[in-house]
Amino acid sequence: MAVNRREYPRVKLFRFSVEVSKHGENAFVPVEAVNISAGGLCFLSKSIIYQGDMLDFRFPFKRREIIMPARVVRVNGREVGVQFTADSDEIMDFVTTYNEEIQSMTIATKENIRLILPGYNSPENHKFSIDNLLDLDSEVKH
């Protein structure tokens, strides 16, 4: 049984398109993302990609475009798993923008579609001021 080394919980996606390019080449092509988290994503590739390759992902949000650098950590047939290599401020910016815009980009489901950072309400992470940004819906009782 494989060990789950993920730091962030994943969000399953349905027909969520992002664009990918080899790092620094600026030749983006659309791919279908399978799942995403604050730490990376899994997508379906039609190209040959190797573990260790560096890629850039472009997220064309309505408000603005975000490019996230990533390193390929797993290749299993067409399924490719990457880990974002951006610094914590860039990841926070991505998570904030994703959470603000994802509601209008997806079909509503009962599943969580927002990204979270573990421990975001712990004292160590107050510098990010994300308590309210990543709150799943304060009126919903779990």
C-alpha cells in the first residue's frame, strides 16, 4: 500500500481545464486537471513527460491569470502528478484567487471545491490572515 505524503487535502475536479508548458518555454497547451490542492495537482497528459520535469501551469481566472511553477513527482500512464514549487506567498495568492473564483467556474456539488491549507487557523499562520479567506462557509454546521 502506498504512503500518502500529501501535505494538503485534494479537491477532485470534473472537466477543469488548465494550461501547461515546459518551464520557461511559454508554449502553453490545455490539459484536464483531475484533482488539485494548495500543494500541486494531477492532470491528464497527451505528451511525454518525465518525473523531475519542470512545468508551468497557467490558470486563466476571470480576474487575472496566475502562473504556477511545478515539478513532476509522479507519472502513471497519462496521469501526471506535480508539486507546486512557488514560494508560500505565491501559493497563498493562488489559493485565495482560486477560492474566490472557483464557485463561478464549476458545477455546484455537495463536495468541497475550495482549497485549504492545513493549520490555517493556528497561531503560526496568522501572518497570512487567511482565516476568513478559506472558511468553507461559516453558516454551514458540520
